[in-house]
Amino acid sequence: MKTQKGFTIVELLIVIVVMAILAAITIVAFNGVRQRAEDTKLVSVINSYIKAVKLYKAENGTYPNVSTFCLGVEGDLPATARFANNICGQGNCGNCLRNDTLNAALAPYMKTPPRANFTEEFLRNNGQYLRGIIYSGDAGSYYYSYPIKPNRSCPIGNVEFTETNVRSCYDYVDS
């Protein structure tokens, strides 16, 4: 009687199925880790700017009064098919622009301005696009807002609105 060496087809199929299940679990876990990393970076960038704005108020007696502008440094809001360089939104503020005056005012309160590359664009139901972090500082109301995917929770702040393709999160600087 001959003894067979090797694996049967059933044993090989079981190994393949187990490997496929492990690969699927790894992919799902990786996506969750990547999303949490992006959220952590966003929260870090927002907190850095909010701390700078609060330090500015402590020293100057008021928050920076600059209407509505994008937070970020050169390169954070690169030109795309829909946006010119340094533009983060369309709509209420026209084309919301990164403001060098605001950045210069906040610079003494940040060792190094945080970097965040805001290239993902979000389409609103009214046809306007958003990206990046917007700071609004006029009429005694000082707040920030930012767009995320509509199926996500706001990692910092509250839900301002949710539409088909975007959720906008915001919070007041004083809170």
C-alpha cells in the first residue's frame, strides 16, 4: 500500500478560505485605523488653531475679527479642478480664502503652524463645494466649521447640517 504525501483538495480549500477571512478582517481593521488617524490629525489641527485664537484674545482682549476665512498655511489648500489655490469654500463667503493676515496674527501663538493637506472636496446640495477648516470671526460670533463625509460623526464640535454628500461640523471658539 502506498502512502500519499501532500494535501488533499479539501485541506487546501480550507486554508484558502481561512486566509481570505483573515485578509477581509485585516482590510476592515485597516480602514478603521486610517479613519481614526485622519480624525486625530483633524482634531489636532483644529485644537492648535483654537488655542492660538484663545491666546490671541487673552493678549488683545478680542478674537481676530476677520470675517470668514480658511485656516491653514501655504500648500494646505492646493489648486484643484474646482478650487483656485488657497480657496476652501464657495457660498456665503463667496470664495472663502486662506488669509495671510489671520495667519500672521496667530503666528506668535503657535510654535509651528499645523499642516493639513485639504484636497478632498465635498459637494453640497446647492451645488457649492467645501473643503478645509473655515474660521468665522465677525459680528461677535467666533466659530470654526469643516466638512466631512455624511456617514461620519464629527470628531470635534457639533453637526451643523447633513446633506447627501457632506456633513458640516462646527463649534464656537468659546465653548
